[in-house]
Amino acid sequence: MCIRDSSTRSLSQTEAGAALYQHCRRIVEELAQSEQAIAQLQVEPQGHLRITTLTSIATAILAPMMPGFLAKYPKIELEVVASDRIVDLTEEGFDLALRITSEPAALLIARLLCPVHFHICGSPAYFRRQGRPQSLDDLQKHVCLSYPGTTLRNWVFDFEGRRIEVPISGPMQINSVDALRQVALAGVGLSLLPTYSIVNELQSGTLEYVLPQYRGFGEANLYAVYQQNRYGTPKIKAFVDYIQAYIKKLDMGAVGTAEASTDV
């Protein structure tokens, strides 16, 4: 706000005008800073990233992957909720889920991470004590560790497009991939486990495949899924790209012989 001196026709700034000018200047500066911050968020992955997945995936894949990921993206804060139930991403406030399914939900964006195959495995100590099965029929002579509710106490395999059911017996059933892996490592018996859960043990030789030509029946894949309105979000894109590269280097397709590095 200015006043005009009638005698000199010059302009002089009033106190109110000076205050208004400074206020407007601060607003412009704050808007510029906000635009800069928004632009930075769109370029640099950062912020809170909330993920849900199975306990076995959190243990076998996410836990060993996290140090490298967090070192590469120090401005991302990960929250992983391990649960064996399917959650609603919107209602429960998750950015992303890692899910094993044969058909992802139609309303979600799904990125394929890897196939999920089940194979028979055991420890070297068990094989020294009990020998190795040479055929599926031999499984009936071995200690087989299974999940509760295994159909008619059978393991079901896919071989050259055929479904094969094999009766099994064993002293225990456990509703946990991680627990079955630990018991198999202890040499108690054979387990039918997903490759992703034991890839490190296969590489170290603490678990070994037997009859690798027979695969657990049922096709499924591991996907990263997220809502369509999150497409292109830098933190989600960074995570999905990283875990894809990490899993690829694990080389889970090399059954029982993977020698890939775990660094990305």
C-alpha cells in the first residue's frame, strides 16, 4: 500500500504495505519450497512403505534382502507385517503385498516375481542314516514331514502333466513352512517345501533335493501386488524392481544347484 505526495508526485510505502509485501513474499517462497519438495518425492524414493506377506516369505526373502535395500534407499522406512491370511490392502492401510497365487485379483496391479515350486528335500545327516529314495514308491519307507490336512496323508506330484498321489507317513504335521524347514534341517525327515524357502540351504548344502523331477502338484507364482492408484509411486517401484532383481539372482530355477549371489 502506497500514498502519493501531491507536492513531489513521489510514492512512499506505508507500514501496512510493507507488512503485506513481506507476507506475500513468504507465501511465494513457501509455495516454491512445497513444489520443490513434491518434485523431489516424485523422483527420489522415500517415505513409509507398508508391506504384507506370508511369514515364510518374510523370513526367507525379505529378511536377507532388507540390508541391501535399505542401504540403497535410506529414505524409505519399511514396515513388514508377516501374516498367513490375505488382507485387504485398502482397508488395512498397506502399500503392497507379496502373494502366492495362481490368479492375482483383477483390480490390483500384479508384478510376477517367480514361480513357486515344491520339491522333496532332506538333510545330509538324514540321507546318511536312512538313505535316499530312488522312486516315489520309496517314500513310503521314509519319514515324511507334512502339513496338517494333507489329503488322505498323501503327497501329490505333477510329473509330465500327470497327477500322482503317494501315501506318506511321519511322526508330525506342522502348519508352518519355516518350522518344517527347521525340522528337516535337524535331520528328522523329508519335507515337501517351496524352493524360495530353502534356496540358501540348497546353496550351502545343508538341505538337498531328492527326486527333483517330481514337483508338488499345483501351479502358483509369487507376485508383488498393489492398488492401481499407487502405480508409478517411486517407493513402490523401487521396492518391486529391487526384489525382482534379488530373486532373479537367487536363481531358484536351478533346482538344487543354485550358486547365485544374494547381493543386488
